[in-house]
Amino acid sequence: MQSINAIMDTSFLINWVRYENRDLLFDYYNIVFITESVLYEIRTEKPLLWISEWLTKGRIKILEETTDVRRKALLIIDMTRGIPLRSADYPEAVCLALGKELNLDVLTENGGVFAAKEIIEEYSSVNVYRGIDVLYLLSQKGLIKDFISEVLCGILQFFSKGTYS
């Protein structure tokens, strides 16, 4: 069986750590990468503790942002600024660039990344998923028994714990 790896951005990470069954992510993905710029954006304790727990287990790894990746990310930002939807932010654009380069699923809640995937042909083949999409993937693998109930529980957890828990 082929191992599946992913890269997650700040928006996905902050939302995902609120989810009670967040560790199921590692039943689907072998390794989940974060970038230096994503790590620098994390300011609250819960996401930092979750990252450090999985870093020590070797299941989260930090990717360095090379000059080439930075250049690609800035190009993604520039190309998404001209559309009426939200443009991609720098850390999220880095994730998309690395997702393509390293054949990683990109985990994000950033609408600009989805727009970039649609308007920049070079990135059209990259798998980009929101949290709800990951819940669906987990249900397809049998790791979640009732997709609808899990989504509803996740929504309740999200709204009951405040913006940046």
C-alpha cells in the first residue's frame, strides 16, 4: 500500500486541533509536513502542543522554504490577487508550491489556495482538501463510522471553543 503524505497550513491546523478526534489524521496520512512560515504563525498553546507531540513521534516534519519555493509562492500570490475571490496568503502559497513539488496533499481552509488550483494550470493536479474533505476521506477508509454525525460534532466543537483555541 502506498503511503500518503500531506502538508498543512495554518488555517487547517488551527481548525483541526479543535476537533476531538484530530489524531485520526495520522491514521490516513503517514507524514504531515508543516513549513517554517506556518510554524511561525502559530501563537496559541494547543496547536503548538499537538505539533510537538507528533514531531516527537516523527509524524509531523518541518520543511525548509528554499529560494525556489519562496519564488513560486510569491508568484501564486501575485496570480491570485487579480481574482475577485480571496488571494492566497504566503504560508498557504508555500504549501501549495511544496504540495506540487513533493506530491503532497495540501490541507487548507484558505480559499485563495483553491482559487490558485483552479486558475494556475501548473497546480491543477494538486490534491487540496479542507477539514470536511479530510473527514470524508477518513469515513471512506472506515475510520469514521458516521460521516454526517462526525461533521455535526466537529461543527459544534468548532463553535463552542472560540476562534483560536
